[in-house]
Amino acid sequence: MRSDPAALQILGGLVCDGTGSEPVPADLAIEAGRIAAVAPPGGIPHPGGASPAVIDASGYIVTPGFVDLHSHSDLIFPLPTERAGPLLEGRIRQGITTEIVANCGLGAAPAAGPAPGLLRGILGWMTPDGGAGSWTGVGAWLDAVESAGPCINVGMLVPHGPLRLSVMELRAGPADDAERRRMGAALERGLEEGAFGLSSGLIYPPGMFTPASELLFLARSVARADRIYTSHIRGSSELLLPAVDELLAVGRVAGCRVHHSHAEAVGRRWWKEIPAMLARHEAARADGVRISYDMFPYTVAATMMLAIYPPWALEGGLRALLERLGRPAERRRIGADIASRRPEWPPWTAGGWPHNLVGAVGWSGIAVASVRSARNAPAVGLTLDELGRTRGRDPFDAISDLMIEEDGEVGQWVFEISGPPPHAGDADAALAPLATHPAGAFCSDAIDTGRGRPHPAAWGAFPHALGSLVRERRLLGFAEAIRKMTSLPADLLGLRDRGRIASGCAADLVILDPAVVSGPADLHEPRQPAVGIRHVLVNGRALLREGRFLPAAAGRVLRAGEFAHRG
């Protein structure tokens, strides 16, 4: 059990409180991990006796710690601090003090019956060495993290994937009434045990097999608990607008808050749909639907290589896919589908396909991000076109061979996400509406497992937004960007004591230099530390001090039942 941090004063800085107000000169007093006072310069008296520790923030801005609504660090947090700390270094160095995991319907709990075995294949790309595992319930996962001692604060959603796998294995088609009731009961237990809501990933197995009626059934439990339903929607290319309509319909009919995870348009043909997508959000909001979204400030995304394959090929799980890829006739059928099939609505019917990633961006628009074995490490960073040329095979056969060799544990980057690849042109036209809308929070959507090349967001998402979108491109103001990283995501979760600088709030704080703050991490060198972030405090304890990384079990496990929702 760690002791409470000693009293601390932060003097001489400008305080940007997270509400959208402009920074003002102020001093802070911190006691027992909380902000004890916010006062004009010189307004905090020194207590008697020994002087408290002091951080001189002159020339810097003090902000709330960043709240990352969307990460995939699920299997890092249960590791002991000495193992988890290095894998979370990039998160801490960029100012993240709170993370929410189990996004996109992907997570390690609640897993019962056949789910643990199936999850090993689905979650392999986001599993650090030695981090494999699953838990029977949300409470069990939260308890495991609490026992490990998290470096930063962490909460979770109930991921739809394990709910369905526990009841139906990886079987296509709708659940029957008994199966839906079993899923609903597991969801309600997870919400009671502290989950902040439900997440779905409708381009991944098993979400891709799930009809809208099942999501609506589960969302009613979310509404009764006054939590949030977040969704990686069914498609972000051909099906972008109907997929958005499906999410909005859940919010309208079930009555729960709904959240569009990493809102995006995938493939240059579909960037033009972003204004229409946001207009649908606005129209629904005017009708009383509580809709929000998050976005990562890059035009490249990261996910599992499984996502390029058609749904029928994924029935039965990863092992079944690899067996199909090993049979020539079935491999040819899979390749033909990737080459020619286009999504149509509704995509969950027999033979449907929610999102053909290769069809959206082409073989040159997807690259290998990670592999498990050393012998295939040279493949990391190659587009699938380049992988094919290197191996003397067409791209489909080259990546399918690699999947077999790596037992399916291959990660990918996807380019053309709401704009051109990095350094290929001006992304403002597509990215700007997403970055500037007041209902959109920033997120990382990233993980660093220690293997391959992580997405640069794992080390730089938030400072990259402050450097590139705020200071260089001037798409939005500094105070508004901080709001979208702090109080906005905290309010969406109902975290009343985080995301703001105010007396009584948790002392999750970042001290940065706005003149130089940036996230230099890129696809070639993704583990470059953020620039301009000098101090990061989690519950009053410094994990970064004068740029020096000091990993420690400073975080808290956050359970939704401990907080009253703000609005």
C-alpha cells in the first residue's frame, strides 16, 4: 500500500482549468493527492513547519491530466508495476493520467465458457509478452489491476465481444431469447461491478455477426444504469452513413448515451462524407439523442490483421481462419471476396460484410505493424504491396502466409483515415471538422505491447494534437483542445473529480510548455518521447518530473458506481 503523497505547491504558472476557459496566472496547493486550493499568484500561504515541496511552473501552463477515452492497454494494466511501467511510459510522457479500456468490443472480461480460448486469438495483437489472460468478470479484472498497482488511473467498459463469445462461441447469426438474456445478465453484472458502459466493435468478430436488435436489447440495460454505449461502428467507407444511423437509432430507442468511437472516414473516396456524418450527429442531438465521439489526431490507424478477412472466413475463430488459409480452394475464395466484395446494408446477414478494408484503401494502404517472431521482424513497416514484392507473391498470398507463420498474431496500420498519409498532403480539409467540433474528444486508440512498431499515438497523440492542430495549423485554440482532452471525456464518463483544476479535484496534472509541446513520434520512430511536457502528476504523485520518468503505482482503479454522473 503506497502512502499518500506529501504536500506540494505548484507556483508561478498559468492554469488552464480544463473547462475551455483561457489560462490565467494561479498557484496550486496539493494535499493527500487532491487539489486543496487554487489561488491568485502569492495567495497560497506556506503551512507552518517544514516547507512543502514546490514545483516552479514559471513559463509553463498547468492543465488537468489527459483522460484517454479509448485505449487498448487491457492486458498491460494487470501486469506488476515493474513490467507495466515501461509499456506505459509513452502514455505517461504525453500526459495521460486516466485511461478507459475494453473499447471496440475487445477485452479480457467477462469471459466464461468457450470465451477464454477464443479471446487468445482475437486479442493476440494487443497482448504483451507474458500478458495473456482473461477474467470471469469485470470485478475480477478490476481487482487484478488494483492488486498489481496501476501507474495511472484506469476504468473499463463491458466489451460486447466476450459477452457474445461466452454464450455463442464464434457463431454467426442472431442470438435466441435465452442467449440474449444470458448476455444481458452478464452485462448488468459488469455494470454493477463498476464498468462505465458497453462497447461494441462491429467490424470485428463476433460483433460483425450481431444484428442491430441484439445491440438494442443490451443498450436498454446501459440506459437503466445511466451509462454510455460506445461503438466502433459497422463501417467507415461505403457503410459510414447507415452505420452512423444505426448507432443513433440505439440512442434514440434505448435512451442511453451513445458514443461514436474514433469517428473517421476510411479511404479517400469517403472523406467527403465526414460533414454528412457530423450533420447526422447534430440532427439527432437536436432530437434529444445524447451523442458524442472521439478521434485520434492522425490519418493512420492501427488494428489487428484479422480485420482484412471476410466474416465467413472468421467463423469458428482464429484457428479456423488459419486452417481455411491453408486449404487452396478456401484460400482462393477468401482472396476473391477481398478483391471483389463490397459491403451492403444490412451487413450482419448471411454472407454480409461490414467493412472491406482492402477495398477501401488498397493493398498499398495497409502495412504490417507487428509480428510475434524475430524471423519475420523485417516485415514490420512494409505495406502489403511491398510484402508481396519482397516474398515474390501477390499481396493476398503474402499476408496470408505471414498470418499462418505468425499464428495470426499480426498487427496492421491502415492509411487514408480521414485524410492522406502523413506528409503526403494537407489533411485539414478532411480532418478539421472532426478535430474542431465541440462534441468530439481527443483519444489515442493505441497500445504499445513492446513488440514491433506501435502506432505513434501510443507515445504522442495528445501533444501531437497540441503541437500540430493547435499551434501549427491553428485549427482550434489551446484552451478548447485541453477541454477536449480533459473535462469533456471526464464528463462523458461521469468522472466528477477529474478532468478539471478546481479545489477538491484529484491532483492529476500536466505542466507543459505551449511554445514547443509536440509529439514527434511517427511510424518510423514511434517511441520518440513527447516534447515540452515537463511534469505529470497522478493523484499528486510525480511520474514525470523535469522530464525524468518515475514509474510508480500512483493510479487508482475507477469504478463507475463511485461517481455521480454530471450530465
